[in-house]
Amino acid sequence: MSNVKQKQAQKEQHDIALEQFKMGYMMIRSELMFIDLFSEARVLRDISGGYPKNGLALVMKDGVIRCNPEARAEPGEWARAIGHCLLHLGMEHFTPHESPIEWNIACDCVVEKFLNDLKFGKPWYFGAPPSGISDEERLYNRLCETVDKSEYLGFGTAGADAPDMVFAENQSGHTR
Ligand SMILES: [Zn+2]
């Protein structure tokens, strides 16, 4: 393939990724349930987010939801990922805990169980959180005492191994 053609193909890929993101964004924007949550949040699609590998999105304590332009996802997956981040904000998950990793895992499971019950969008992962999850604090306490947490992992929007809630105030980057 010539250089020009290669560039053209790359651009088309980027355009498709952007189109799919936009469609997903419109999907969640038109969902009544999320309207109030949007009043406190801002969705950005920017390259400088410092996303983990395969990460779709990160949510900042100040309400900024950063979406990874390099990530490929279907519109339903974007809608679901943005909804997931909105729910972290709406369910007041930004409360410090002694074990932040376990707290994030517990919150991911509660959010995804909620979205599963609602049948909203399309999960970007395989499987589903274990049944019987209702309360973040209770699950958090259980996770802190559980050695093998594997069945609870992989339900965050930042990829399999990274927390998707960013507590540090100065990491939003949108002012830089
Ligand atoms: Zn999450």
C-alpha cells in the first residue's frame, strides 16, 4: 500500500471510531434516566487522558469523563461505558476508602449489575458480575477479605487491570 493510501486508510479508521463514539454519545444523551446526571458531568474525547491499554474511559472526581479516542468500541458499548462513569458520580462512589482498588472493583460490580438490570447499551466485556450484589460497602468488605477476586474483575471502563475512578483533583488535564 502506498503511503498516501495508508494514511487514507488510517484516517478512515479514525473517522469510523469517531462516528461510533458520537452515536453512542447520542444514545446516552437521549436516555431520560441519565439527564440529571449529565448536569454535573462533562464528557471529553481527548488523546491526552493517559488511558490504560484497552481502556475506554476514565471518570474524574470533578465530573469529567474522559473517553479514549484510540479505543474501538460499538455505539452501544460507548453508551454503556459513559453511563457507567455517570453512575459512579451519581451513586457518590467518590468517597475515599482504605483499599481503593477493592472499592473501585465493588463499585464497578454494583454499577454493571444496575445497567444489566436496566438492559442499557452493550457490555464491552464478556460475562456478568456474580449474582447477589446489591450494596457497594458490603461487597467492598467482602472483597477486602477475599484472596481470589477474579470473578469480580473486568467490569470497569479502564480495562481489566486499572481502576476507572480517578480521585486526584489535578488529573483532569482539561485546563492544561
Ligand atoms: Zn467503574
